[in-house]
Amino acid sequence: MVAGSGAHIEGKSTKNGHDSLAASPGITLAESLRQKLEEAIAAGRLEPGSRLDEQEIAQRFGVSRTPVREAFRLMAANHLVELRGRQGAIVRAIKAEALIEMFQVMAELEGLCARLAARRAPQTWGHEISVIHQRLIVAGETGNIDLFYDVNQEFHEAIYDASRNAYVADQTRKLRNQVAAYRRRVTRMPNRIADTVREHEAIMQAILAHDPERAHSAMRDHVNLLGDNLLDFLAAFK
């Protein structure tokens, strides 16, 4: 358990009761732990302000404290946690004003990805994005917010890939990961699912029409917190 939060880190349990870490070539234990913890933060299982218990995490994954500490340092470098001496690692909480600014920057980065995708996406990409979009519609109809959020992320990832600019895509992901817990809150706002489906349709059509300007504008407005969405978010933030 994460101290004081009631949250938990999900993983695949082994026979000894530990959660397993993916064993990929060239991936250290610390990097695998970082990925697990960042997934938990993005999924909302580790909420902003939660303390990460070094000993509990080490026991849960059957490792020593050394890779846990290194994972914390990697996450601190990505501005996902704060290292507070004796308090240990705390999931970073972002103030409303800073969060709005981060959403503005993310909107421009995602808009750039959409602009580049409109210029560079191959013909086969149209089928790929259409399939994801249909899955998003179905997820919205079921009312499963978590599933909808995950498919929504797939939609954005497909656009990052279609941009054919690995650096911009990487920077966009890093910022998205920093605000993931709050972005999930936006998904839970009233009417947000219907709005997201409609906005994705506009983004997709602009990219498929090879209209970079329209794709950038549609994506920027989709991600940014504007008008009533901003007011609703600030009310929920409190």
C-alpha cells in the first residue's frame, strides 16, 4: 500500500506473492520499476500528494531498495515525484495555475504532432486511426471511463507516431505523463466523453484531408482548457 493514500500499484503476482517486473533486454530493474510506478500515477492509482513507501515497493516487487531509489530519482528527473529527504518520494501535486500553463504547452505540442501527421501520415494510417476511433465511440457508450481514457491515449499515440518526429513525440509524452492524473480528471467532467468523440472526429478528418493548419488548430483546442471547460476544471480542482 502507499502510505496515507489507500492507493496501490497493480502488477502480475507471482507464486511468492511478489509482483513481477517485465524482463526486457537492456531494461534495468530501476527502469522497469519506474515504468510500473508511472503507469500507476497515470492511471490514478497513485494520486498527487501520495507518499511512495520505499520498503513496501521493494518487498512488493521482490527487489532491494537500491533499484527503488534509482526509480525514484528517474521519476524526479521527469518531474513526476518530489524527493523530500526523510519523507521520501512524494507524487508531485501541481497547483491549478501551473497546470493550466502546462496544458497550454501540451496543446501546442500535440497540435504540432497533428500538423506533422497531416503532412506525413501514410495512406494505411487512415484505417488504423478509424479503428481506434470506433473503439473510442464504443468505450464512450459503455460509460467505462478508464477504458475510454486508455483508448483516447491510443488515439493520441497514433498521431504522435504519424508525425514521424521522434523528438517532438517524446517531449509530448513526457509532458502528458506529468499531467496524466489531472488529464484523467478532465475526462470525468460532464459531457467530456461526447465532446472528445466529436473533437477527435474533427482532428482525424483534418489529418486525413492533409490539412496541417486545420489539424493543428483542432488538436490544440481539443487539449487546451478553454471557456467553460476551464471553469468546470477549476471547480473540480478545488
